[in-house]
Amino acid sequence: MRLPPQFGFLAATAVVLLTFAWSEEAVRPKAPDGKVHVTYWEKWTGIEFDAIKSVVDDFNNSQDRIHVDLLSVSGIHNKTLMATAAGVPPDVAGLYSANVAQYVYDDAIIPLDDYCKKAGISAKDYIPVYWDMGVMDGHIYALPTTPATNALHYNKALFQRAGLDPNRPPQTIEEMDADAKKITSYDKDGRLKVMGFMHNEPGWWNWAWGEWFGGKMWNGKDTITCDSPENIRGFRWVQSYSKQFGATNLTDFKSGFGKFDSPQNAFMAQKVAMELQGVWMSNFINTYNPQLQWGAAPFPYPADRPDLKGSTIAESDILVIPRGAKHPDEAFEFIKYVQSQKAMEKLCLGQKKHSPLAKASDQFYEAHPNPFIHLFTDIGKSPNVITTPKIAIWPEYQAELRDAFDQITVEGIDPAVALKRVKDRMQPQLDRYLEQKRLRAEAKRK
């Protein structure tokens, strides 16, 4: 008897999942006698892991019924999905806010509505954007841990060297472009020596440049909108730097940058004067170039769009309970503990980020080493906060937008053409996703 080819694929997948499940079970430490063993997978390493470990230790020492076993897991997004499919998920997983839509679509995490209601946890306890990140289809699926917003980081010494006021960062994009041109310098061979600003340094949000001009990636219902006039305008602004300074020159210049977490980082090495960066940047400055004269300010807005003042990209780490967790009640007890002001402030201070909670203590701000921590907190409350679309196809969509960025900046393709290609590829995927989502919801109701 010859088996159909798809059987072999499914069998191989099952073997991989079961092998993975067994290996994860094997490394799980055993719970102390008489306590419920809650397994918590988290993605962090280094000082970030040390910060959450301290909170976990506090929780374990605060009571004698539950013991949380913390495990640092690389590639946590895929591994948690695999373990959930294999029937051996952790009790708690620390994911990213951008993962929520896919996990909900795959039915891989459980809603927390009843738990939150019983614990008295609600939207009023949080800065709205961070609460909303865990909400899908009217249900709460995740609660935040350490959030992040971004802002313009600028080198005061390079501003002064170019004859600019080091205490007056640019307010508008047009001002930033003018400042960047004044700061940019070349070596004797005509190669770039210092750039005033680079869109792809660090390049983590290359999908979002249209949003600074009022663009959106979709209409929130059923339509991909990456080729809107606002998005096209934003990417034409990006392309203007390639035209002005030369695509090859910019590529060659960036190739000489060192690793992000090193003294050779372009901003730390004073090769790039202005960057879009997150709240965490001060950690790296203090570590690799503590003498750097720098400042942070809201990222500039288009001069003709003052309504976009205070725009920022907001993200957050989150805690979820995977479907099939052995101890969901005890898992939420730990999650609830992390949401307390004391635990949350300890965690966020340990990772040098701001708190997602609506209230933060004076002691938290006084102890915080980032001199601009109030900025990163307050900008998360802006009406112009940018977040990733809540659609399960976002990973593929984001990859398409990154490719379009390269086509626009390196190959010189017209942004209108590149973004229209993205829409033509992604709209059918969105249509299929929404139809499948509708059918799944219908099946659940039956």
C-alpha cells in the first residue's frame, strides 16, 4: 500500500514536534515538593533575563503554593507554537505584541477575560496602547510586561560641529533634512565620513516610514493600504536620501558599521548623527560610549502635518497562557503578580524601560538611569502612536514591505510602483485570512 505524499509530511512534522516536546520536558526542572510547578518560557538573555529572574524569585518567595520555573528560550515565537501543537506548551510564554494576532488566529493562546475580571485588572490600569496590544476581537489575550516607544536620538557634539544649536533638535522633517545635510561630511576621497541621518540605521522599522506622513498599512477592516498617497509620500522621502547622497555610497558606508551592541555601533562611533531609536538605547550608550553627548526628542513630523506631531512606534513584550497549559490558574497568578506596580516597576527598571501601567511611582523615575524616560513614557500616550497591524499575515506583509524598501532605496524603483506590487501580493492573502477567520468563528458558534 502506497501512502499519499502528504501523509509523509504530516508524519515527519509529528516526529519533529514530539521530539521537541520530549526535549523541552527533559530540561524542565522539577517542582519543589508540595508546590504547583508553573513553567515559564521567556526570550530574554543578559540583563533582561536577570531582571525577570529577580521578579520570578520574588514571586516564588512571596508564597508557598506555586513555584515558577523560568527558562530562557531562543526563537520563542516558533517554539511555543510547536510545543502547543505537540500538546506540551509552557504554562506561561513571554512573546512580542506583534505575535498576538497570529496566536489568536491559530487558537494557540487562551483568552484572559475571566481571569482579569476576577483579579480586578482592566484597561484603566494601563497606558491605553499597551492594553490594546493584547486585545483581539473584543477579548483580552495578553498582558504587557516591558514596553518600548522610539524617538529621535541625536549627537549634540556633531550638531555643534556643524554650527547647529545642540539643544534644539529638529521639530519637522524638513528641518531634520536640512540639519542632516549640514552635518554630513566626506573624507578626502569623497567617501561618506559622517551621515546626518539614515533611514536604515538601525533599519528595524523600514516598513513604517509612510506612517510618519499619516499612512496606514491597512484600513482596519479588509483592505491593504500600503500604496496610499501618504505612504507613497513617506517612501519618496526615504528615496530622496538615496538620490541626494547616492545609493551605492550609502550602502558602502553602512557596510563599515560594527555590531549594534558594540562600540562600533554607528551612533556610538559618531558616524551617524541622528537615528530613530528606542527607549533601550541609553543602555548601550552608557555601556559603550558613556562620554557621548546626546539627546532624545520626539521624531519630527512633516511641516504641513502638525497634526502628526508626537508620532512614535510602540511595542511591548507580553505574557500569554498557551492553550493546553497544565496549570492555567496558577499561571495567571504569576501574570497577575507581574502586573502589580511593585513588580512591574522592578522589571522595567531592571531592563531600563518605562512602565506600561497608567501610574508609576516617583521613586521609579528618580531611580531610572535614562534621562529621557519621561519622554518615552509620555509619547506612548500620544494619539499618533504607530503599532503593527493586528492581522495574522503581518510577518509576510512586513517582509514584503522590507523588500520594497530595498527596491526603493537601492534599485531606485518608484515608490508608487513598489508599494502597488506589495498591495497586489498581499490583498489576496488578507482576503483568504479574513475568510478563514470568518469560517472559524462560524464553526465555533455551531
